[in-house]
Amino acid sequence: MNQSRGIDGLNEADKSKLIADLKARAKAKSMKAAEAEPAPAAATAKAFDFTNLSAHKQLRMMRALGDMTGIADPFFKLHDGIPGGTIRTGSETHVNFGTYNYVGLNGDARVMAAAKDAIDRYGTSVSASRVVAGERPFHGRLEAALARFTGTEAALAFVSGHATNVSTIGCLMGPKDLILADCLAHNSIVEGARLSGATRAAFPHNDLEALEHMLARSRDRHERVLIAVEGLYSMDGDCPDLARLVDLKTRFGAWLMVDEAHAAGVLGASGRGIAEEQGVDPRAVEIWMGTLSKAFASAGGYIAGAQALIDVLKAGAPGFVFSVGLSPAQGAAALQALEIIEAEPDRVARLRANGRTFLAAAKANGLDTGTAIGASVVPVIVGDSSFAVALSNRLSARGISVLPIIFPAVPEKQARLRFFITCEHTEQQLVTAANATAEEFAKLKRGT
Ligand SMILES: Cc1ncc(COP(=O)(O)O)c(C=O)c1O
């Protein structure tokens, strides 16, 4: 055997020649390609300019429209202090209908102390995914409390409510599966369904007859089916019929997922959500989802259900495995808030009484509240988006802070003001806000 040759059969001189030859050929090829497709400088610059994106063009159009009509942009306003029944905006204090502080726990001294203690003990971050950075005691305690609260075997906390839905649906469902979601389901459910690659369809809002027809038509063509709904709808403030959904998913062999973002801490005598409100066994629902950003006065989300479901997500949900664990302040605040809700159900009772008061006052004024049941979310539907924005601005001028929901978040003729109700509002604030909304809406319609 020739010792000067390597195992590839080439000596050093042959190798150098081959490498030089390959480099020369690669260079010639890339020059030829460059000649054949000269990069049009102007086109390239245009493609890289973000102002050419249709989303940016639309934004500029909206701003121009605002300037022309003199309607101020009500979004991204600067506030100060803790948002409760009131909020500080510049030098003014407004009655606040723009935040999720449903049971008044954002700003509660005990919740803030728990967050501060957790920071003192564990720092401001857990610094990596729990898979690698390990657990902290508050993670397990929060998850055990969430399982207890939801009446399930186990729970898992994520760093974002939105990511909880995207990641969970994306992890559980695949191309052979079918996802049927209420047409008003939150964007995070829609995005999760898209990510999963499953066949997707939306059924008309709360129309379980239509859902049944869809199941009857399509169930057999798919391996698994997921029905996704909300416990209390975020734009309409109404609920599905949970017992009927359980019956449907049982008959057709589907999983049922209920997003309790606006229902946890709100529905049911002790705030345990739609199952408690409607007297359904929570174990009949496979996937309970909730956020920590609303009644629980923190940020993040959770899934609750069977231990095996939690095991699967813990091992495979990308938003859990590849994302940092819930931070000490967020975890401890949510846990403390949950324990207060359990200990002080009168907060839930006050919130519900306030929801009923506002709904009744709005209806008495002839306002269109759609199908809202009068809980944490009550819409006042006004029609055009421009009407909703103008009405929000007029109410702001009267010291009432309420945000418009406009197209494309809702259909164009369904633009609305969305009132978030808290247990901290007074009866007078609620009635005054409903009266002022009706007065300003009437003036707007008259063009005065
Ligand atoms: C129904 C619903 N699900 C999920 C989310 C996402 O939660 P988060 O804002 O905590 O990320 C929201 C947000 O408001 C929501 O309304």
C-alpha cells in the first residue's frame, strides 16, 4: 500500500489540486449566476423597506383618516398607578373600564408582598427553561393550586396566556386531525390550530346544532378531533352551553378545550369558572386553559386536566420546553391571588353584582349589549369602527376610560366599546358610565 496516500486514495498534491479546482468551479458558477440574475438594487431596497408592507400602508391610512376627521387615536395611552376601578391618565383620574382587574387583586397588598418576597428569595428571573434551569418551589405550588381550583388532576404554567394556547394546540394536534373552534374564539386558539397543521373549521358563535352537523359530516375522516370554545367570550361576554358540548364531544369522540381567560375567578359562586356556573363536572372536559393575567393579577397561562395531558405538554409543548419558566414575581403573585379568591368568594359575588348592574343600566338606556350575560365583559355595540373610536374619545373627555374594539377584531358593523367590569366599581360609577355612553352615542348619531 502506498503510504503517501490517505484512506480516500489521494496524495497531498492531488488533494490540493482537487480543492483548488473545486473552488475555481464554485467561483465561476456564482459569477455566472450573478450575471444571469443581476440583483435589481431598487427592487431589493423596496423589499427591505418595512414601510412597503401592506400592514404599514394600512396604518398610515388609519392615521391620515384620524387626522382628517380629527378623531384622536385612543390606543396606547399612557397611564400611571395601579389600574382598578379608577386609573390615572396624565393629571386626571378616570373611572376605568379598560383593564382585566376583575376581582381587584392587582394592587392588593398581599399579592404585591408575595411578588416582592419571591424576588428577594429567587431573583427576578428563573433564567432558563424549567427543563434545564430546574424548578422553583412556587412553580409546583402554583400548579397544585391551579389543579385544585379547576377540579382537575394536574396543571402546567406557561409564561404567556397566548403562548399557552398556541403551544398546547400545536403540540396535541397534527395533520390527520380536525379542530372545530367557535368563530369568536381568541386569536391564540386560531394561531395554535394553524401551527398544528390540522384541518380547521369555525362553527357559528355558540351554535351547537351547526357544530353537531359539522361533527356528523367530518368526524370519520380524522384521527382526533378537538372542539375549542371559551368559558366567557372575550368580545361578547357570553357563555356556551357546557353540558351540551360535553354531550357532543362524548358522542362523537372528540376532545373539548375550554379557554377560561375571562371566566376563571368570575363564573361560579366561588369563581371556579363555567363548570361551577353551569353545574358540570370539570373532569368531563379534557383541556382547561386559563390565563394568569386577568383575575389572577399576574401574567402567564395554564393548562389543567389529566396528569397524562400535563406530562405530554411538559415534555413536548414548545412554548414550555423552549421558553423560560414563569418568573418568581409572576408565579408568586398568581398563587397568592388564587388563594385570596378561594378565601374571599365575596369578591366574585361583588363582581357579578356589578356586572348585572351595568348590564341592566345599559339596557335601560337602550344600548345594544348583544348576548352578554353581565359578568366581567359587557360590550356596547355601536356599528361603525369610527363611531366606536369617537365614542371612546368622548367618554374619555368625561373621565370614563373604555376602549373601542374595531374591525378587524370584530366585523365592521359590529364595532363596540368593551366594558371590563371589576368588583371595585361602585354602583354610581357603573350607572353613570352607562348613562354617559347612551348620551354621547345619541349625540354622535345626531351629528352633534
Ligand atoms: C380568551 C383569551 N385567551 C387567551 C388570551 C391570551 O392571554 P394573555 O393576554 O394572558 O397572553 C386572551 C387575552 O386576553 C384571551 O382573551
